[in-house]
Amino acid sequence: MIRKATLAVAAFFLLSAAACGAQNTTSTGAGESIAAQTSVSAPAEKKGSRLITDLGGNQVEIPPVSEIQKVVIITPPVTSVLLEVIPDRNMIVGLSPKSFAFSNAEVMAKLFPKFKEVETSFVGDNFAVNAEALLQLDPDIILYYGENQKKGLINTGLPIIDFFPKGKTDPKVVSIAWDNLLREIFEKDSSEGLQSEWTASDQKSKELLEKRTGESKSALCIFSNAGGSLVVSGSSSFDSYAQSFFEKAGLRNAASGISGTAEVSMEQIYQWNPDMIFVFHNAPAQAILNNTIEGQDWSLLTAWKNKAVYDIPQTAYSWVTPCADSPLMPLWLISKAYPELYSEAEFRSELSAYYERLHRVTLTQAEMDSVLALRKLEQ
């Protein structure tokens, strides 16, 4: 049995902001680059100010970079990329309370130690914004995601910048678009960003997969699993990116016949019988491996028998979504699916180098353990 996932589930998803911004969108093709949408369009009237075109196609006048001292960001997954680009993370004066809902505490202690001190109370349920509380933060720019989030911002009189890339469902295209727009805003060198990291990741994945023999493995992404509702990720959409990541890692999505996310029965999963299972949130991989989830018998599946059930890593955000660490996701998947091609030790080396290179942070072995290990069961 397959049933389309409810809006309540989608709203809580890692791209809950995307769900808010998915209205009135026009698809232009998942593989199309949208870097061009972030280019400076024309000289602005105010001295030193700039006119940019955001990912929603809006022309926005923003201050010169020297005058951007306070930033508010409402969209959770984009926040991970902002941390990588912004000149000083202490410039962030306002966040969504969901910004780091799927993050790793040890990594966040290095990336953004004071994130819990940043104001979040101005953002309510479903990203409703209290404009009066927002204005008290005195931001120079506001970063948001789609039409729904825009509603509470229109009359603030402040520069508001949309990060919802219409019609884009490839995590590579989306994460690069976010990075490019942020680098334009803060006048940072784009050659050091996610474009170059994705180029390196794609090349490495290609070289590894060329050595693979035999058929590709099938994989299933458990989107959520709580209260008897089991939701999986199907074909790529604004709320589901697993298939794109699987394809980049030489895996077949067992649920490719589903559009976006949908609730399914265990009987449907038995029919798919995936070689591997990757878990986003709610009941962790260990609960499946222990086979202790009420009403769900996972022991009949090939993935369970081979102990090929894994939690998807989280750093500043979950890797199953576009984020600052998206280029790592295909390589991590390859290390799990085809360890004879790419070992965990080799991936750890890449993870360490990536953080030194992009985030200028040194991860200890213990911190990498916390990212890559199975998540602990809640007592």
C-alpha cells in the first residue's frame, strides 16, 4: 500500500522551508544550472548599493557588503551554507528555531558555537513571522524561502532575498545555487565554494564507479517512521532528494515509482526488498536492526539480514538534503554500498580534508565517529 505523505510530515521534513516555498513554481528542468539567476542585473540607484536577482526571480536592492552587519535567515537548510560563506558567523542575529533540527552537536560546537544564543522567537509554527519582533533585531538583509515565508516580510521595508529555486530538484544544482547567491551577496570568491567541491565529488564518484562489477544495488530511504506511519522517499521533488543522491552513487532507488514522499506499508517494502536502507529521522537505524519497532518486522528483508541499515549523517544539517556538505553524500553512499571500491577509512580521510578545505575546521576522530556512527536509541 502506498499513500501520499501528509503535509504535516512534509512540513517537518528537513526541507520544511521548501514545502513552504513550493507554491506557484514553474519547472525548468532539474539539471539546468541556475547560477545565472544570481548575477548582478544593473547598477542600483543608492550609492554603493547593489541590485541582485534572487532565486525566486525578484530584483532586490541590497547594501554594499561593508554595510551588511546583521543577517536574519528563516530557511533551515540554507543556513548550513550561510555558515560556510558569511564573513563572521556572529553577524547572524536571527534564525528559524528549526535551523539545526537535524544537526550534530559536536560539529556545531566548532562550526557555530553560539547558535543557541541567536534569537528564534520571531519565527512561529509553519514559518509565520512576527514582523514587530523581527524589526527589533534591526537586520540589514533577510534570507527566506518561497512565497509562504515571504508573506510576513513584504512590509518590513528591508531587503528580503528568496532562496527557493523554482523547479529544481537536483541537490547539486540547488546547493550550488544557494552558495553562488550567498557568495554574490557577501562578495566571496565562487571558485572556493560548492561548485568546485561538487566537481571534485562527481569526478571521484565517476572514477570509483567505473571500477564496479556486477549489478548496482537497490536502496531505500526511510523519510520518517513514527506513530505507525512509515514514509519513504521516491523520485526527486522539492521535499525528496534521495533518488538524486542514489543515482550519483550508483544505486537504484527501490521506491522510484513514487513521486516525492509517500506513506507505505511493510508489505510494499517486502515487495521492494532493498539491498540497503538509509534512515533520515524518527526511529533510527538501530531500532530497525534490533527489530523492535511495533508492528514492523524488518527481519524478512535482505538489507536487515546483511545489516545494511544506516542512519544518514548529520553535520550542520542532514546530508539527505541540499546543504553545505552535499558533495560528501554520494561518496559516503559509495563507501557503504561498494566498500571494495572506497573504504570507510578513505571516506574519513575525505571528510577530514573537506572540513579543513571548505569550513576551515579540524575534525577529530571522535567527532567523525559521532557523524558516521549509528545514532543512539532514545531511552
